[in-house]
Amino acid sequence: MTENKEMAEEMAKKKTEQPAGAVVKSTNGGNDLEFSIFQQDEKELSALLQGNLAGRTLTAADLVRAPIPAGGGTTWEIESLDGIEKTDEVQGVIIHQKNIRAYWPDSDPNGEPPLCRSDDAMTGIGAIQADQPAESRDCFTCPMAQWGSDPKGGKGQACTLKKALFILRPDSILPMVVMIPPSSLQNIDRYLLALLNASAPFWGAVTGLSLEKAQGNSGPYSQVKARRVAPLTPEQTARMKMYQDDIVPALNQGATPTD
């Protein structure tokens, strides 16, 4: 009886103990974060990802998304198993990023697919007029990607440039997607360059994304702001890189939604 009781207590203790390195210590006065992938055996997690994703494309359309609110909203609304989660800041590790382009001849696409699109913002596949055949074209020299080509007469580009951020949140195994609109690209690029300047890979830090109300010519809109919540330890960064190596190939196989 005593032996069984001691065994049960030891098993309960192991369930409540966190593996070494599972917790990311906040450096900005916030709460410490426990990442699910750090609590799992790395070989088992790798086998799980490779086994479940083998031969399958995993696109942004398959993943949870955090849409940018309309009208200058400053609260994220994210679908979850328990309904809509509302938060002022999305926190997680950026494990992948993709610059994408999409061109619609009509400024109001109304659900129609783009006439031309690019999943790397370098080479587009499509046409710039509806009566043209689809072909490969260089995004850098395409007239629809030049500043001032906005059909509404503005200074922007007719072909929309966005950045897809794939963010792994602490309680998830699969990343979430945030589509960064053109008005926020400079903020995100500056943040990523700041990490680079500090010799810090973007997968080696917990990033916080918040929303700020801004005023444009056509009304208020939401700008995305980024900050480093906490750096990962070298061991955690190495583990995140292993996760990244397992899942990014699947993310790159399929097309990324443009909306």
C-alpha cells in the first residue's frame, strides 16, 4: 500500500513539473510564458509533425488567423475552441514570414481571386488585364507594382503587397497567421531589422503584436505594432529552429491567402 501510494505521488509530481527550459522568462515586466512545444520530447514532436504533414500542404487557409479589425479597432478577435478570444496583444514566436502580392483590376474584388498573384513578391503568375493570358512576370518591373499605380489615383501600388507572419503561440502546436497590410509593413520590417541588427533571429524571441488606431484619407484604420516581449534562451532558440525546419516546408508548399 505504501509503495503504491509513493508511486502515485511520484507520477503526480512528474505531471505537474515543467521540463527544464519550458518557461520563457519575461524581460519587460509581463507574465512568464510556458510553450507547449518545449514541454514535449523533441523527437516525438518532430515525428508527430513529419508524420501528420507528410505529403500534405499546410497553407494559411488551414490555420487559425488573426484578422486586422476594421475602422481602427485596437482589439484582436481570434477564433478558438472556446469561442472568440479577445486580446490587446498577440504574443508568440514568429517561425516563418512570407511577402506576397495580389493584383485585382477592380479595387473592390468582391471575393474574386486576383488576376495575378505572387507567393514570394518577386515572381508573379497571371495577367494585368482580363483579356491577357496568364504568364510569369517580374514583380520588380511590373507596372502594377510601381508607386503611383493605384487605380484610385493615390501614391500607392495597384498590386497589393502584404506580409504573412506565422506565429506560434505558447499554448499551440501549429502556428497562427497574421496578414500584415501595406500600411503596417514598415513597422514590421523595422522590428525585424532591429532583431537582425542585434544578431537575434526572429524565431529566437517572443514577439508581441498590438493594434494602434491611425487616421487615413479614407477614414480610421488599424496599424500593427511589434515589440520583443522576451528573448529565448540559446537552448529554446535551437529547439524552435528544429520545429521551424519541420513545419516551414509544409507552409511553403501551398498558396497563401491574399485577404
